[in-house]
Amino acid sequence: MSIGQEQKPSLSEILNEGKPTPAAYLKAARRIEADRFEGLTAVRIVFLSTFTMDLLRPYVMVEAAARGMRAEPFFAPFGQLEQQILDPSSFLYANAPGVIVLAARLEDVAPVLTDRFLSLSPGAVEAEIGKVEARLGALIEGIRKFTPATVLVFNFAPPEALAAGAADPSLAPSQASCIQRANDRLAATCRKSAGVFVFDYARLVCEFGLRRWADPKLFYLGRIPFGAEAQMEIGRRLARYLRAIHFPASKCLVVDLDNTLWGGTIGEDGLGGIRLGDDYPGNAYKRFQRMLLSLRDRGVLLAVASKNDEEDALEVFKSHPDCVLRIEDFAALQIHWEDKATSLRRIAEELNIGVDSLVFFDDSPVERDWVASQLPEVRVIEFPESPMSFAGALEESGAFDQLSLSDEDRVRAEMYQKDQERKQFQKESVSLEEFLERLEVSVSLGPVDETTLPRVTQLLAKTNQFNLTTRRHTSSELKKIIGSGGIALWGRAADRFGDIGLVGVAIAVPGDSAEWSINTFVMSCRALGRGVETALLSALSSRVRQRGGQVLIGEYIPTKKNGMASNFYSSQGFQPAGGSNRSWKWNLPQGEIPSPKHVKVRNESLGG
């Protein structure tokens, strides 16, 4: 750097300067806007609202940057929902958003429910809720006519004061229950449309505190229903939603044991000396264990990386009466005296997931620094001083945020347990051929539809290793591909050990001269090597051939993580199409791609 030349500040320095005052956020946002920081994912957002939202701009920009995104917020004039949504030449569509935020206050769309609730009969209340549901449903349908953008719809916060005051719970129906019912109906409306999600504004207001949320001066002078601190909270929460839209959630939480799952050191304090029970601090550790079980229930894998004597550590899970977690709740265990970075690499290898899918939670700052230096792709959670804050630290990290939950998510932990049984079964087999024959693999194949869209889009977002093109299609984009004549198939696998779940997606799009291209081919690693991927490719080729396709082109776009898929098309008999290994072709007149003989295939509605 030459004398007098100012060194460009790093993004982390700017973000550290940008908290917590509004002025600091504004300064940081200006610098983010002025400087081009590499590696940030661009996100264009248009806000539609019944009130003023413009002041959110710096908070959204700064908090998005802290999570790897370069947010570009645009704010349509407030109170113009229908005008913006129903006019294809409006400000909304002119800015080509990837995300649309639709925010309406109940006081604005149904003021009688907030201001004159006691004047309404029960039937009139239901009618008003129905009007709100119908209006928002029509707005969502209108958006879908012109754009596949992801839509976040604010739900309704409770009013500052209930019409009947303390008597509200005695009413039938009560005002509070009616607002909740309106939110339930709104959620149901959002679930009907691909790529539309509820932004839980009501929950955010309650978490922050209803009486602290608004600044009367801002509202009466500028129609801004939230104060400066509340604006920061909205920015943080919106940034978490934006990250959940654009990045997959982490897959596995790796925890230490001593002073993390229980207080004290098992090797020194013994089974009866560690703090774990119904009195403080043992009850805080116990609550944290319950929170981990809740994460497991929604699909997060649990693993242990601990420097400990394995027999001593496992005895806690086997024998301690207040230990909520059991050994079988963990998908992987690394309990020894080697370094934690080595343990995390082994966990990722054992679970067949990327190291960047791991989240590390450990009480030792030395271990956290070591993992951060050796494995920068691992998400390391800053460890709170008190066990009372452990659960909150994990939640606030947003590492496991996702906007929808599939059936596969709920049973993922059990699926990984079955994988361990499969691996043991393979070791006992004489050969790979014998293993595959005895495994009794079956595959169900079907077209992507409204029922399977959530799981399909989740698989596209999460899968990195066996993903030939790494195209992250949203639900809306998938529907557009299908509506334009493309073919989108899913594959669900099972074997003698049970259901493996929806594990594969194949998408083909028509081109010129009866040539079709495989736009996307994705397979969960837990199903690889059993012929499932070939069965799915065979079904896709059959479908394309039925549509009159003559040539099927397979594309491989290399990334840092999908090298394992580089030889897939050549291994299936495709011929090179070009001078590199990125394009491969199959001439369909020579026949369809054969499905493996040991795989039992069931086609669901694949005709025509």
C-alpha cells in the first residue's frame, strides 16, 4: 500500500462498526453499497406494504451482509398493494425482485377487527376474517401471474390494546383468538402457493415486547408502526429469512460434552458429581438437552466431538437418571483425545455430508479457535457464559433456519440410524453384487407436483456433492419449467431396512431439433451406489423418448463440492458431446437407458 493510500476496510470491520445505533447502521449500509465485496449473494427485494417501511433499508442491508448476502431493497409507495401487484408495468415488476415482502397491518386491511371489534356479531367477525383471507389470497395469485419470486407475507401482530381489555378472554369469540384465526387462515393461504411463506411478524413483536415495539411519534408523523430498536429487530429477522431462502440450513450440530451437555467434567467429578438435574445449574443443561432433541425432531443430526475417556462419557447417557439424550440420539460419536478438527472431519465423512454442513458448539475458546482456523467452512457458535443462554445462542445463530419442514426432515435421524445398519450389512456381504441383491432396493418414481414440491426444492437447495449442475430452482421456477413443457421427476427409495425417503430429482427441458437437455440431476448421497440414480436416469430418458426426443444431453458443471459426480454420465454409457467432460449425449433411438436389474421400479403417473 502506497504512502497516503487508505486501506479498504473489510466487511467484518464495517459490520462491527454498524451496531447497534441507527446512525452506525446507516453508515455501514452506505459503505456496503459503495464497496463491492466479493462472495456476497445478490438479493433484490421489493417491499409492498400498507405503511411506511423505507427506514428498514440500512438494517436489512447490514444484517444481510453479515449473513453472506448483498441486499438491494426497493420500497414501493405504501398503500398500493393491488396497484403494484395487478399492473405488469408497475414499480414492483420493473425492479425484477427475487424476493417480495408483502406487509399489511390488520388495522389497515380490516380496521373493524381492531377498532370496533365489540360492535361485531360472531358471524360478522368470521365474515371480516374471510375478507382478509380472500384479499391476501388474491394478491398472492396476482403476484404469481407475473413473477416466480419468493414471497414473504407478514402476519398480524396483536393490537396495542384489546377492545374489551381484561374481559377479552371471556368473550366468545375473543379478539385475541380472532386475530390468531386470521393468522391461521393466512398461513393456510400461503401453504397453497409454491414459494410463498409467512414472515412471523406477530411472533417477533411478542418476543421483543408489544409495549416497546412502536414509537407513537414515528407512527403519527410518518405512518411507521415500529420504533428504531424494532426496526433493527425486523432487519435481523428478515435477514435470517433471506438466508433461509438462498442458502441451505446446516445439517449437523456437533457438541462437546463436559460443561456443554452437563456441568463439570465427567472424568474428574464422576457420574454423581456432574451438574445435571432439576436444580440450577443442572436444570439449565437439562433444558439444553431437550432443545437438542427438538432440533433432532426437525431433521438436524446430532454428533459429539469430545476429548474424553469414551467409557466414562457414554456412561452418562446410559446411566444418569437426568440425562435426556441417549446414545442412539447421536448420528456420530467422536470421543477420544485427538484434536477437534480431526473429529469434525471424521463426522462429516461418516455421515457423508460436507464439512460446511457442520455447526460446532463447544465451551472451550481454544477448541473453537482451532476449529475455526483449520475448518473455516464450519459454523462455530460463540459460547455463552451461562448455560441458561445455550439454547438461545443456537436459535439466534439461524444455522438451522428453514422455511418449510418435510416428512423426510422429521425422520432424518432415524434414516441415518438405518444407514449404520446398512453399512454393517454390507461388511457382512461377500461381494457388492451379493450386497445389492440382498438389500432389496426399490424405487418409486413420479412427476413433481404440488405434494412433492416442498421436498424437491429442499433437496435441490441442500444437495451439493451429487448435484450435476447445482441449479437451485425455487418452487415457482420449477412450476414454470414444467408449465413450459419440461419434465421434472422425483425418485423415492426403500430397501429391506426401510424407507430412505425422496432422494433424487431429475429435470429435462426441450431444445431444438428434438434435443433435450438434463437441466438438473440430484441424488442424496445416502442413496448412492445402489442403482437408484441409474433407475431415475432411465425413467427420465423413457419420458423424454415418449415426448419425441431424439437426443438427451447431460450437462456437468464442476464446483468445489460435486467432483464425485464428474464421471456419472460416462459411467451410464453417454458419449462425449464436445471437447470437455462437461457435456454428454445419449441417442434415444438406440434405446432407453437400462435400469439396474436388482432395483425394483414402480412408476407413479409417468404416462403421457
